[in-house]
Amino acid sequence: MGKKDTTSFAMSTRVLFVCMGNICRSPMAEGIFRQMVRQAGLDEVVSMESAGTHSFHAGESADKRAIASAQKRGVDISAHRARAVDVNSFEQYDLVLAMDWDNLSFLQQKTAKKIHHKLQLLMRFATEHESATIPDPYHGNTQGFEQALDYIEDACAGLLDVARRRATQVAAA
């Protein structure tokens, strides 16, 4: 008898990262998490996207400082194009992860109560940093982007653990 294919029973995890304009924090989180998922071999069961709570950068590439900071860590987000969150599409995500309290509040106001259990702060998954939020580096300098990436890497590592556990859960026989 052959080895049972448990992959078909794996629980998928679909994540949406959300910041204000979708040009700094959320595309960096999407890129970092995508790389972690790929390295963990979970591409088949974990998917991710990012969006902004506001549409003023829709269609634009990520901030050049975000691209440069991510590139220093081996993550290419240069192909990213900003988009606004589509509140009607939340049903397709298992987790909608906001970068800060303002984004979380916006999402809570714009979505049905039945979706609220999916809305969380990304930093909830962090294990090394105490901050509840990822500060917006947009109006600062390069160091702000580096700090945001430190927080994002920490939180995404914790998120990957959750996704890995979900991926290895198999349906009860």
C-alpha cells in the first residue's frame, strides 16, 4: 500500500496584508512572507496578497525606499502595484492583517461583523518585538523602513508557524 497523500487534506491559509496606501508596509510584508512560504515549501497551501485602506496610490509601484530595503534582505517587491482593499473580497481570506490600529479600525468599520474574527494586527504573531503595531515609515528615513522590516520579519515568522500548523492538519478519517 502506498503512502497516503496528506497534502490534499491540508488546510490552506490565505492572507491579506493591509496598510494605508499599499506602497510600504503591506507590500514588504507580502514579499517577506512570500519568501518565507516558498522556503518552507508551503507554496501550494499558503497564498498572500496586500492592499491599502485608501486608494490614493492605486496602480503605483512600492515606495523606492521599501523596494531598496526589501532588496537588501533578498526580497524583490519591484513588480508590486498598489491597490485599495476590496471590502467585498474579505470572504476569500482567512486572515486580514493590519499594520496598525488605524488600518484595523478602518477595516472593522468597512466590513460586516461576521468578518471581524479575520481582522487582526500583524504584530500579534511577533515573538521578538513588543510593539503592537508596525510604525509607518513613509514620512521618515531609511532607518524607518529597516525597523518596519525587522518587525515584519518577526511577525511573519510567527505567522508562518500558524500557516505550517494549518497545512499539516489533516482531515479526520
